[in-house]
Amino acid sequence: MAAENIDALIAGHLHELDKPGVLSVRPGYEVTKGWLTGKRAIVATVQHKHTPSPGEALPDHVEGVPVDVRQASPAKRQQLEDPQAYADDRLPYPDHGAVPVFPNEVTLPSATGVTEHVYAAQAAKPAKPNVPYSAPAGVTLDPVSAKATITLSASPDSGWPTLKTFLAGTKHSLTVGLYDFTSDHVLKAVETSLAGKRVKFVLDHPPKNPTADQTDEQTATDLVAALGADFEQAWALDRMDPLATAWTFPTAYHIKVAVRDGSAVWLSSGNWNNSNQPDIDPVNNAADADAARHGDRDWHVVIESAELAATFEAYLLNDLQVARAHNVPGAASAPTPVAHGMQKTQTPPYAAFSAATTLTATSWISPLLTPDPGVYAGAVKKLIESADKYLHLQFQYIELPKTPSAVSAHFAELVQAVIDRQKAGVDVKVIMSEYETAGYLEQLQTAGLDVVNSVRIQNNVHNKGIVVDGTAVLVSSQNWSTDGTLYNRDAGVIIHNAKAAAYFDSLFEHDWQHLAVQKAASD
């Protein structure tokens, strides 16, 4: 049965569904034992699941269509019962527990306080001017064919030992763009390795990670004290950042890139915080195996290529120059927002840990930066369409556009390209984090992806990577959302090298077999 037919069914039987404690009803899919069945259903979201009093129970079926009763998560209750607070707390920041939007969701009187659709009640943005995005002059993002030494690693396996070595190898300069830098052990390594060297940072101002040792502002203050005049820093022009007086990026300066000595690039899906760079080495220390279960899955590369280093550094320095002109003057500070929806979880035990590996080869490497128009979306769509045998994706989440438009269609086309490859017989496997709740999965199922058989959920996935046919790999910071693929500052690389692809594909297969399950949380 099509969704529009269920809409009509709900409208015709709303009196049977409007029971005490029912917050909303909508078309969806039946979920059994925590996973989609692929069978259409009426989804009823309730305040609490309990045995109702006589006359207050929801029907099991409506004209043969099952009624799937789900208890609302705290975020879903807030979305339905207090949309303004929900908009204030969650919508301005990526990765912080937002729940999916269903345009045909019917809100019932039990959701007291709702007077309009939640996204019509988004928080008013700070009154600051927009600085249109501009790339550095004379720099291109064309793919390069270069003989490069590439170090491949992943967290929690070998991410921190690799980053620590990268920092220690700095001879004269380090230029960095980061979303979050709140780890004390990374801070100490920077202070130790970079003393007497030129250090330039562009930082965002996100809500404080639950694992943080300090805020991003405290990190900047400590680096000023440790490095003195050799340190230069600006707050990125994120629309929500109270320390930026103008904005370029609507929700995040989400990049994770460091350029060392103009000759090497560290690029990652992970920040310099304790979630993404835990201070452990489970490859060489078995005692760290349990701690690894609480760390995030992230992929990292270090590429020793002067050509690529020059490209990424030009972008970072341009960001720094633009941001400096629009920062609150002096040592101003602002309250750090609360990070909602980021409670730490654990994975099942790892079956094995992967050491970092280094290869030297001539490879095609495509630098991908957003919001540079068409660069990421165009290159990644081409990568997906090239899949002939298999397509493996590991993302924190896939959030389809809330409001389809000509612009958001460029992101929707990426998801459609995956669906098209699956329908063409390509073996598609997708791993996402616990943030990909049942509602998001239903939206993907409706779009045409075989969620029931090709998707698994793995706690603590922060990765944003793709492997195609064992020949090419995407390592990036771009989340799969409209903002992540089109508007925020993010960075990635596509590496056309079979050994690099095989390294990350072995990580993916380990996770698929040992850490990922067919069980999703309710919205």
C-alpha cells in the first residue's frame, strides 16, 4: 500500500487513533524486534508504552494495515510537545540528536503545546550578516596524479598513535581547520611538538562533547599561553557561533584537516577530541581493547604530497583570513551550548584491531571541499556510479532533505545513485550509527533503498567513508545531509589505489561482521 493511501486511511480513522498518550500518527513501516520488516504500517508515537485502560487501546490493525506503536524518544517528545525548545537545542548543530521530519505526520492533542509544524518554529538565527563564500584565488580542486606516501589508519585502532607521530614530525609550521578540539592529550602533544613553530588554527564553537576535557575556547586560551606569538587562531564563520560576528557556513565549520610544513596533509572524519581520538593503542596494548569499545569509528589518512598540501593549506589560510575580520574582538567568551543526544555507548568486542599502514605509489587523488559548488557532490556521485561489483558505505547517518528543493536535489541524487546501483545488481552494504533511528531508515526504505537487507547499525560510528570495488576509497568529514554535502566547510579525498581501498574495506568488513547489527532505536 502506498503512503498516500495510508494518509487517507489515517484521515478516515483518526477518531480510532486519537487515544490518550498518543502524540502523532503517520504512514511508515512495521518494525519487529527493532528492525524494519518492509511492510507498510501506521506508526503511532506515544508518550509511554503501557497496558492501556479499556477503551483507550489503539487498534492492532486499521482495514488490515498494522498499527506500529512506538514510544517517543526524549528528542521526539520535545519535537512534538515543545517545538521551540527542540529547535533551540538540536536544530542548529549537526550530529546532536535531531529526529526525522515527516511532512504527513498528524500531531494529536496529547502532544500539548504544539501549535504548528516543528520546522516552522526553528530558532531565530543570530542577527549577523552573511559573508558569501569565496574560495582562494588561483587554486583548483582538480584531481591530481601524484607519487605520494600515504599512511592509512583508523580510530579507535591506530588513530591517535598516527596523529601523534604526524604532529611530532612538524619542523616549522602547522595549519589546521577543525570542528572540535577538546582533548587534553592532543592539546599536550600540540604544545610539546609545536613549541617554537608557526601554528595557525581555524576552529568552530560546537556544543561541548560529553567526553571533552575542556571547551574549544579553553583549548585556544591554552595554546595562546603555550605558543605565544607563534600561534594564530580565528573562530570560523559558523552561523551559530557567538564569537563570530558574521556567517558563511550555516551550521558548522566541520572540517578536520592539518597541513604540516607545506608538504603533508592529515585528513580525517574525526575531530581532536576524546571520542574520535581516544588516548589508546589497542593494536599494541591488549589492555586497551575494552576502552576501544567506547571510542568512535573514524578513518584517517596522511598524504605526503606538496601539491595536495598546498591546495588544502591555501583553503585553510583563506578561511583564517576571512574569519579574522569577523570575530568578536579581544578575549571574549560565550556560554558553551549543551550537547544533546550524544550520550556515549559501546560496541560489541572488536574481533581484531588494524595497525596503521603506509604505501608509496602513484595514485589519482581528488581533493573534495565544500561548499565549493559541485565538487563533492559531483565527484562522489561519479564514484558511486562507477561501482560494478560492490559499494560499501559507512556514515554516521543519512538524513534525506527535510524540504526538497533544486539545491538539496544535489544531495538527494547521491542517495539515489546508491539506490540505482543496488537495483542494477551491485552488492550494496551500508553501516550507520545509532543516530540513524527507525524513522530515518523508513525514509530511506520509502526512497527505494532495500534497508531491510542492506543496512546495519553500529554504535559509535562517526565515519563518512565509501569503498568501491576494491579500487577506490572516499575518506572525508562530510556527513550525508543537505548541509553536510553542500553548505558546511568539510573536506575529503577520493584515493584511486587498490591497496588503500583494501585497507579500509577490511575495516568495513570487520565492522559489518562483528560490530554492526539489524537493530535501530525509535525516534
